[in-house]
Amino acid sequence: MAMKDSEVYKSATIHTVNETINQLKISGFEGLRTCQTLFEMNPNKVEKPIPFNDKGSFVVIEALKYI
């Protein structure tokens, strides 16, 4: 199913990881770390997240902002 056909994603704006990291830095966030998961589309397999963001289908970005 294409994203445009998905009820969840059809109205979403999808940004790349690099775009998001750049916006976080511009907004004053620091200490950015990423991890990724979903390397295989197998709903019966539990995958452990690994560092970085270059291979997985789902990426988490951790960032800190001190005020």
C-alpha cells in the first residue's frame, strides 16, 4: 500500500532523518543520538534497535534542549 492510500499517512508530511536533525540543531537542541529498527518486514520477529539511522525503516532521535 502506498502512503498516499494510507489513512494514517495520507495527510502526513514525511521528513528525512537529516532534515529533522538539522531542524533540531537550528532550534537549539544538542546531544543528538539516533537508533533504528525494522530491518525486515516480518511481524513475527522481534528486532533490537541498533545505533545510527542508515538502514532501518523506523528511526528514533533523542535530543536535549537546556533552558
